Amino acid sequence: MRVRKVVLYYPRCYGPTRPTVGRVPLSLIAISTFLARDKFEVVIAYDMLQTDPVATVLEECKDAICLGISAMTGYQIIDGLKVAKLVKEKYSNLPIVWGGWHPSLEPETTLKSPCVDIVVRGQGERTFYELVKALFEGKPLEEVLGISFKMGKRILNTPERPLEDINNYPSYPYYLIDVERCLFNNEFGSRVINSTMS
């Protein structure tokens, strides 16, 4: 029986000389809502959560349905592509899905990379869930609203998914991460947290 597992990677926001401090990967927690409710195993890799998140990704992807990467425009693209390339070299058939602000705004440009197979455009909670189910069940990707993907040398864009009230979604599964590892001290207090929804 296939493992119902999805691996999600949150790329570094800054270069290697500037540490990522106090950020919760809310975008990854958000797209996990339906997956967690449906008892999929979700592994979130991020440098605030693991000593070596890249090693976590490479280990966990061996039996995953797909790897998801969320990125804003900027350094996250560089770091995300570096990890995606390592995954492609080790698991050439594993679908790599990108979402977040940059892929949503530039899906076709994003898909030009050999390290990107599918882009989730816009509001990703329900779209990513339906995409994961389609990949797991072997259903046509054309049936999933709000994605762009490669089919041979062509890029296909499915119709836009209408915006949905987030109150329709299950509660965020914060238990997927150790939030304590994302806290830090600054002039505002001893248990401060930043959040990002890329």
C-alpha cells in the first residue's frame, strides 16, 4: 500500500550569512489543512524546525506523493531551486509542486525550470489538497482548478479557482510543527514570532 505522505519545504528567506529567525511557515501549515484532516502524513522541513532541513527533505521524499515548495520573489527562489534540484537528481519521477506569491504571479516562467513540475496558483488550501489526491489516485491533473503544469513540451493552465472564504477551511494544524522552535527574543518581548504566508 502506498504511503499517503506529502513533504513540504519552506526555503530560506535570506542568504546563508543571515539566519532565519522567528518565522512560522504559515503558508505550508495553511495548505496542510485538508490533508491533515484527511489523515495524510505531512512533513514540513524548514531551518527553524530541523538542524538539516535539506537532509530531512531528501530522506522523507523517498516514499512521498510529491514535494511542495512555497516561495516569495527573492532569495527563497534560489534556495528552493537548490533543494528541488537535489530532489530531482535523487527521485527523478517525484512531482515537485511550487506555490506562493512568485509562482502564482509567474506560473509559466516558474515552469521553465526543470525543477518545477506543477504550480499551484493563488489560494492554495483546497487546490493543493485536490492536486495531492489526483497525484495519489492517478487522476488527470486537468480536473484540478487553479494549477499550471507541464505536459510534454506544453504548459497547461487549468481554469482559475474562485476565491473562497477561509472560514470554510478546517483549523490550521499547528501541531505539524514545533512552534516553540520558532520563538525568539527582541525588544517586543521574550516569546516573539514573525509569520509569513508566501
